Amino acid sequence: MKSILALLAIFTTLAAPLQAEQAPVTVFAAASLRGALDNIGAGYDLPVVISYGGSGTMARQVAAGAQADLVILASSTWMTWLQNQSLPDLSDAQIVAQNTLVVIAPVGAPALEDPADLLARLSGGRLAMGQRDAVPAGTYARQWLETAGIWSTLMPHLAETDNVRAALALVARAQAALGVVYASDAAAEPAVEVIYTVPEDHHDPILYPAASLSPAGGALLAFILAPEAQAVLRDHGFAPLQQ
């Protein structure tokens, strides 16, 4: 019996470092990174657990004490807000991805030549987009529509969602006539197609800042910035990262 207990003690001692090495890296990320970040995480040396949501939601959860090693948002504004919360372990932010804003419709829809035609193209339906004050894609969409001079006209026809992937789903399921999402979202959904690409100078730059809260998060962040992971992001429709 003593020999068995001794063996168990040895096994436990040897297994503890292995279990510690295999502890998952926890990431809080903007919903638009789903798919691309899943693939990147699958190629990492350690298990990666990712929680997705609107950037505002993710930032508030981390500020409230949610345990995360790495946070990646779709908004520099929300990252600045998070860094102003005086979290002692939060690193400086680094940009890991860029994106483009597009208008989508169900497959087969004709191209949108002029944003002024958006209301007519809705034909009584809704324009799906993220919540204007909490979801970065919604904020960028509002900036564009204001620049185009059609925000007040379209406001009564909006279907605002908790995150950009929810707006994508509304169009894919034909529950909204059109949607404003990222190019990477459109690339992930075969039931929709891009009918208009929003000029980049009609809204703030769409950047994805990331900040670590632990050494494990910092190591994963370095992995995401490496050429192999950046190629995965491009394959999923994200714009090339400008150095």
C-alpha cells in the first residue's frame, strides 16, 4: 500500500507541471473574428478558449474582472476605454487586423450603385447593422450613413443587433433586406453577397487592437502577429495589416 501511495505521489508531482503547461489561454474577442481566430487558435501550441461578442460587451466584461489572457476588439475607442480602467496587467495595445465595411444582400441581388438608393432597395424591409453606440460595426455604419447624408432617412428602417455577426445572420436568413457588416463577415457566409463597398474615408479606420493581461496572452498575441497567422486573417477576408 505504501508503495502504491508513493507511486501516486510521484505521478502527481510529475503531472502537475504538465497540467500547468496545458492550461488554456483565454481570449475575449470581437464577434467578427470568429472563424479566423478559431483557425489561428487551433494551430497554437496550447489550448485556446475564445469568448466572442460585441467589442463594448467584451471590454466591459474584462473591466469588471472577467478572467482573460488576451482581449481583441474591433474598435480603438473601446480599447482606449478599457485601458483607462486602470487594469494593472493590461499591456499596450497592438493592431492585429484591419477590415472593410460593406453592404450585403441575399445572393443574386444586383449591385448598389449609389447609397442614396438604399431606402428604395429596402422595399419596406430592414437594414441590419450593429448597435450604433456599442458595436463598432454599427458605429462605422452610422459614420458612413451620416457622411452620405442618409442617416436620418434610414434610422426608422434599422434592425440593430448586439454584434455584427447577428446582423449578418439576419440577412442570411432573409429576416432583413440588407445589412452593413465587415468584408470578413460577408466572406464567411455563402448565403449573402457584397453589393457595395464603403469608401474607407467615409468612416474611422477599422482596426483591431489587442492587449494581453498575462504572459500567456502576450505569447499568443505574438503568434497572431506572425506571418502565418496574418495569412489566415487575410484568407478570411481581413485587409492586409499595414505596417
